[in-house]
Amino acid sequence: MISKYIFPISVLLFLISLTSCEDFFETTLELDPPPFETTLVIDCVAHTGQDSIEMRISRNAGILENIDVNELGLNDADVVLTINGVSSKAEYFFDEFSFHNRNNYRAVLSSPLKTNDEVLLEVTHKEFGKASASVRILPNIEIMSAVFTEDGGLDREGDERSKVTVTFKDPQDKNFYALQILAPDWDDMLSPMYISSLDPSVFESYEGTTLILTDDGYNGKEKSIDFQIYRLPKEWAKGKIKLIWYSISEDYYKYSRSLQAHKNTADNPFGTPVPVYSNILGGAGIFALHNFQMIDVD
């Protein structure tokens, strides 16, 4: 015989479970933030041929600080750039008409940046101490050819693409590169294209129109790589496309890859936070100077 008390007890248990769920979702979790130390942040990426260098000098912020990122910039830092032993001071500037320029300091150089320049950046602030970084501008490499093909095959998603095939001679030692491809838009103005590649030595940069490369697998050898872009008719693109090629430091390569990985996991509550690589002594951020080439694509 089925007990007459089973149904009322089951209802009671159901009501209790609802109450427990409500209490669970209203529970406030108190979390201790990780240890935090305020420090200087440097963001400076430039390339050969420039006769001035712009950079962003700011401070970091704690996880519980309710502050807009634009308010972290500093206007009272002492910023000194030393190139081959000759020092110049970077001055604070504010461009109210520029919505894209995040930089807030500019150093005017006596001559444009060039290969093998030894550059030291030192930033001092009365509240946040001193931060510095030093780099040497690496030599460029020989780009043997850059050729456009209208029918560039399919990308990873199965979409038809055009391609630019770049052939170059990689020097001995460990090398890293970055590149962009400029192509004409509807009004014949050159602009950076979204690019991709199936080559295993090519990776996404944190910048959407830039790829970065490592010479793993072809160190010291001649190498050809296909870079795919949106489909363009040959008569429209032929002779108008430009390849921008950078010889970059290992520091910038690590920074770019870690920042891209950090962005990919930032909004994932189940992902493991990825620390962003820094080459700043006494602070955080990146100081990188690339060797720059602009090449006509055949």
C-alpha cells in the first residue's frame, strides 16, 4: 500500500528546494582582490624612418577601482629618450581633435630612426617611481618577391579569397616579423586589409589588420608564404597593393601574442586569465621599435 503521506512530503520537499535556490542566487560572495601595486605603464611602438616618437605614459589600476581608462594617463611625468648616447626630452601633448590617438607624449628626434640604433626610454614620476626599457633596432631582411593572385583559394571558413605570396630570405639566428597589406578601397584609397594565412608560422596580432611571424621551421632558409585577403578583381588591384613588412623584436612578438590571448579570454568566466608580457623594467607595458619596409606588390 502506498503511504498517504508521500504526496504531502514530496510537495514540502519541492517548496524547500525552491527556497534553497532563492537563497543561493541571493548569496553575496566576498572576494579578496589579488595583491596590487600601482606602477607606471609605457605603451610605445614606432618604426624606422620616423623623426618623432609618440607614446602613452599612464598608471595601472586595481580591479576594484572605478576609473575610466582614459583617466589613467599622466601629464606630469619626466620622459627622456636616449638614442646612441644623445638624449632628448619627450613633451606632454593633448590633441582634442583626435579621437584615435591615445598617445600623450612626443619626442622630436634630431634624425630619423634607423637600423642598429640603440634606444633607451626612461620615465620618472614623483608618485610612481621610475620605469625604463632599452632596444636595438634590428636589421631588415630581403623580400625577394611579393605577388598578387586574384584566385587565392579558400580560407579556414571556406570563403573565396585573393592572396599575396611573399618570398623572403630568413637570416640565421631567431627572427620575428610582422606585416600588413594595403589595398585600394572603393574610392581607390589604400587602407589596411584583414589578412589571414594557413601557414603554421603565422599568428594573429592584437591589431586586427596585422599578422606576426616566427621563423620556426625555416631559420636561415628561403621561405614563401601565402597571405589571404578579401577577394579583389585583378584589374582593380594589380600594381596598387602594398606590402608593409616589419622586422620586430622577440619582446614585441611575445607581447602581441599574450595580449591577443588575454583579449580572447577576458570575457570568459571559465577561462584562465592570461598575463600580458612586458619588457618594461620597474613598470609594465611595451617599448618596441620595428624596422620598416613598404614594398610594391606585383
